[in-house]
Amino acid sequence: MAEGSGGNKAPQNGAGQGVSGVVPGGMGDCWACGKPVSGRALFCHNCGSIQPPADLDAFARLNLERRFDVERAVLDRQRAGFTRILDPERLKSRGPQERALADRHRQAVEQAYTTLRDPAARARYLLDLVRPDGDLPGTPGKGPEDADMADLAAQVAELHAANPVDEEELEQATLGVIGAIAGTLVDLSAAFHNDNLAAVPALAERLALCQQLGEALGAVTPPDVD
């Protein structure tokens, strides 16, 4: 991706290194007035002109610490803040070049939000950012291909085929999926925290399967309650 295109690529660093995605050099020149301006600034400190979006990773784009544990509410709040600042109605008096730059910022923010909102995708993305040269350190994690996940998948399949659906079985399967998601999230958090990066790929696959099973359960019509 070309430099300054507003993508989500960044230099590789360790997880938990604070706000990441540092722009090389740190400062540049404002395209409008030529004065020095921070590479991460939305607006020029001198003339107030909207600046081109820098080449930041998704965490830095939303001004977040680079880590796996990010609450959805925090992501929503950061996205809403940038959306409000870059609202086209608010910037309608700006010239065409600044409005175009604001549109690029909005697209970059939305792309970053989409990248990070799904925890399985976030785990894979963060792993790509912090991946060292050579083999991943640590031991492989628990993947989706074990007896527990097979049992859950079988329960969900049976519920889809059942007519009528057994309420107790639906509740049991729902609790099983919720527990599997919660446990895998804990394992992923621990893997990043302990630099056990070798565990992340399999755990991310496991989490993705758990989420798919949860979506499948959501499509099951519950039994009528008299």
C-alpha cells in the first residue's frame, strides 16, 4: 500500500507497546501552509487545514493501544469521535481538496474499525503486526478440531434439524457456545500477554468457529412457549 494512503499497515512491534503506528520522522510539512505538522495530526497546528491520512495500523488509526483486549464499546466510542470530527456537514465550508482528504480519513477510520471489531480477526491482525522473524515463540494453542468443539457443532446441527426444537437442548447448546467463546478469549488474551504467539493461530480459528456456531444458534427458531 502506498505511503500516506490511509491503510492499516505498520512497522512491526511487540504487543502492548502503547499507542502504535509511529509515522517515520514524526513531523512533516503542511501541504497548505508549509509549516511543520505532526504526521498523525488530522489538522495543521498552524493553519487548521485537514492533512492527508498517515500510513498507520488499525490500532493507531483509532488512537488505541496495540493489544488484543479491546472492548467493543471503546471501539465504538473512538469511531464515533472521529466520525463526528470528520462529519461532511461540519466540513462543508472547506475547499474540495480538504473535503476529499476528510473522506479518505473517514474511509481509513471505518476500515480500522472493521478490522478490529471482530475478535478473531483482531487476533490474526495483531499477530501479523507483532510477528517476529522465524518461528513463533511458545507452544501451539487449542484449535477448533477437538472433541468439545465437535460436540458443540453436532448439537447445533441437531437443533437446526429438529422440529420442534427442544428448549432445554437449545439452552444447553447456547451456554456451551457462550462458554467456549469466553474461554477462548481468555486464552487469546493470555497468549498475547505471555508472548506465546504460537498459540494464537489455532486459538483464532477456534474462536471463529465458536462465533459461527453462535450465529447458527441465533438462526434456530425457539420453541413456542405457552
